[in-house]
Amino acid sequence: MNAMGAIFDTSALLERVAKEPVQWDNAGQPVRQYFIGSVFSLLPSGKYYTPWAWGNLATCPACGGTGQLYRHSRRVRKRALRRAIRLMRMFRTRPKKWAKMVKARTRADGIASGLTCPRCAGLGSHEAADDARWYAQAELELAAVRLCLVAGEGDPCDLFVAQLVDDDW
């Protein structure tokens, strides 16, 4: 279990889903679905956003929306960048040392580009990262009891818990 704790009472959800009538989804499979709420009430941010238009999310306070934290001085970053350029030039002239150069170059690139922000996981918004963590935890909990999380067909902000019905229903 992670630091978030349990999101759902899975035994109660199993009972409620079992009481729902069987429906057929778009793929023609029999499923049972139970409405658990809206994105606005369930997710930590309480917001619905799309990856191409996420202006309604606040920027991360730790990294200022860049997704990276720089812990190295400018001198160290410049030296790593110069080393990466030198290794690239060496790679063009001496292709036999490929593995050693690639390993050193990736290490240098990691220093030059900075570290990923732990608060927003590199997304630039702590709200988006919290929502992603919530979805991951919810899917883990539901998968343990053979349920899944489904968005509504008419309104994608509605969330349902769904269960695929076996042939012997």
C-alpha cells in the first residue's frame, strides 16, 4: 500500500456491482457498471483536463512549471555539456567505443538537464501528478478484485466501476 491509502471499499463495491443489471458495451461484451461519482468530486484536484489544454491547472510550486529541478551549479552543467559534445565527436571518429561513450553521455545529459521534480513528476503541475497517482492507485485496488474504472459514454466526467461478466452469468 502506498502513502495515499485505500481509496475504495472494494467489498462494498463488489456487492453493489453484482446488483446492477447486465449491459453490453460497445465491443459487445456483457458488463455490469456502477456509478461511483464525478471526476469533480473524486479526484484530488477536482478538475477535468485534457493534455492539449490544461490551462486550468496550477503550476507546480517546487519547479515553477518546468518539471525539472536544477541542483548543479552552472559550471557543472556547462562542463557536462562540453563533455557530452566531446563524446559525440569521438563517437563519430571511433565507433568501436560505442558502449562506453553512450554510458558517459547519458550520465552527462542527466547532469546537464537537471533532475525531475518529485512533486509534479516532471508534468509541470502538481494537480496533474496527484490525479495520475490517484488513477494508478484506484486501478490497482480495483484490479485486485477484477474490477476496472470506466468513464461515462455520454459524459466523460462520470466515473463507473465496471465488471466483465463471465459466460456463466
